[in-house]
Amino acid sequence: MATTKESAKKPKGMNKKMLQHFEKRLLDERRRVLKELGRADEAFGATPQSADGDLSSYSFHMADQGTDAMEREKAFLFASQEGRFLWHIDEALRRLYRAPENFGKCHQCGNEIAFERLDALPHARYCIDCKQREEDAKK
């Protein structure tokens, strides 16, 4: 009978193995994003002219200038999206390290976030119902 009292006292939430799983997922995502941001940084520094050996940084044709500008803009947009994603991952790691007993709980309603959702989005802060309500309110 003592075991049922002990299990009743034990708070619901994630066990150590699950927390380690999500820590690994977050750190893996963080490494991937940093690698992608490194590629984006290289794309900002390299120009097509320097890649093909031309020392001039100016395109000779207006269409080439437009293409170069478009490629730089795409690289910038991609880097800014990855930068925001990195911020969300870092915030999730902070939550995990500071209060592991609260990791995986919805910031809106306090209910547990489904394992499947956290496994797909380890940085998720809201359960699917609260996230859906937030998305519906934006429409």
C-alpha cells in the first residue's frame, strides 16, 4: 500500500529519460541550425564573380545584377528564419535546464503537451488545442 501512496505523491510529468531525449533533440536541432547559418554566412561573403575567379564585384549585365540581388535577398530571408528558429530552440533549452519539472507543459493552460507534438517540435510551448486557438485568433 505504501507504493500507491508514493506513486500518488509523485508529480506527473516527464521522467529523466524523456527529458534527456528532448535535450538531445534540441541540441541536435541547434547544431543543424548553426550549420545552416554558417552556410548562409558563406553565401553572404561569396559573390558569383569571386567564385568563378573574376576579381570584379560588379556584374556586367543588368539581369545578372538582378539575379545576384535576388540570391542575396533569399539568403538573408533564410538566415533570418533560421535565426528566429535558433532563438526558439535556445529558449526551450533554457526552460529545460531551469525548470525541468515544467518542461513539456503548455504555457497557456498548464496541461501536458503530447509527446508526439514535442517529439516533432521539441521547442513547442503550447499544447495543440491552445496553439490552434492562437492560430484561429490570428485569422
